[in-house]
Amino acid sequence: HGQVNPLGHKLHKELGLSWCASVPVAHCPNSFAVVLDGTPFGRLVYSGDCRPSDRLANIGQNADLLIHEATFEDGMEEEAVLKRHSTVGEALTVGRKMKAKAVLLTHFSQRYPRIPPLAQKSKLKYVEINNMTLRNNDDVISPTKEIPVAFAFDFMRVKPNTIHVASNLTPALRLLYPDVTCNNEKDNVNSFEDNEQSSITAKDIMSVPGMFAAKGIL
């Protein structure tokens, strides 16, 4: 209503931000994503922990960089819903709707100490037609532009001119991590797999009182 947040001047003076917006997202109470204009990247959007948000996609339109959580790999949508996180594919879908120029995926489950797989169909590609950006589809015949998608890791630093390099390094980073489930907590937790319950679903787990907070589960 015409009111200016008193922190606005401070953010502009100390960080160079020209605009900042918080966007409520579905996770725990008082969870927000943030949209920042005036960063070295231009428009930067950070999702925080959350389920995919169309509202965030709309407010963050044409982001120069989207940093989005991807706690679970594709195929674990049920767990993602129950834990109020996102899968890799869901995060990239937000990037598509947002028309983000680059996407940095982060916040991977510690049970999966590897770079999550990126399905071919999940790669971000847009169609450029008369300065208009559209999602690529089978009905449009036009050269496509592939959008860089990188995976974050601890102590990672990315600059606007290195985001493409980070994206291209993904295959090499995969070699640093074994394609196995983490067993660091196996000595402390009775594994479902050891009890011939490897096919147990998230709904089965959540139906057991207290299981939601059990260490080592999901």
C-alpha cells in the first residue's frame, strides 16, 4: 500500500539490491522463498526448502539464476510430498515455468551421497521465436536453447560467468560419488532392506506412530 520497508535502503546501499520479495512456500510454518533483483547474476531466486510453487514461478519470471532445492531424485515424488520437499524434476519444472536462464539444484538427501540423475526429458530447453521464449514441444520446429543446470555442493562458489562451467562439470562430479545408498547410519538403525521390507512405501512408514521422526527413515 505504498509503504517502503525500512530495510530496503540498507539492502540497496550494502548489497546493491534494487528489489526484494519474499514468497510464502509450502514447507514448515513461516517458510519463504526470496526473489532478489540487482545481484551480480541479475534476478536471483532462492526457493529454500519447499514444495514446487507456481506463485514463486510467476513472481520470479525470467530469473537469471534459480537456486532450487531438490531433496529427492525423480521417482520419489511420494516421499517429497510427505516431507514437503521437491524432486529434481519438480525443481526443473519450476525453472521452466519461471523461464529461468540457469538453474542450480541443491539440498540433496544425505541418504543419497551422489549427484542425482538428470533425466533427458528433464533438461531445460526453450524455443526462441521472434524474441519470444516458449517451452519446447513436438509441435514447434525451431532451434532450441538448452539452459544450464548445475548441482550445488558444500563450499561451492559460482559466478555469473562460471555457471555454464559448473553445468558442464556435472558428469565429472558424478564420478566422485558411488551410485549406492548411504549406509552411515546402518549400525544405529535397523534397515528395512535387511528385514525384507525394501518395498515398503512412504505411506506405510508414515502410518506407524512416531516413525516420521525416526532417525534414518526417509
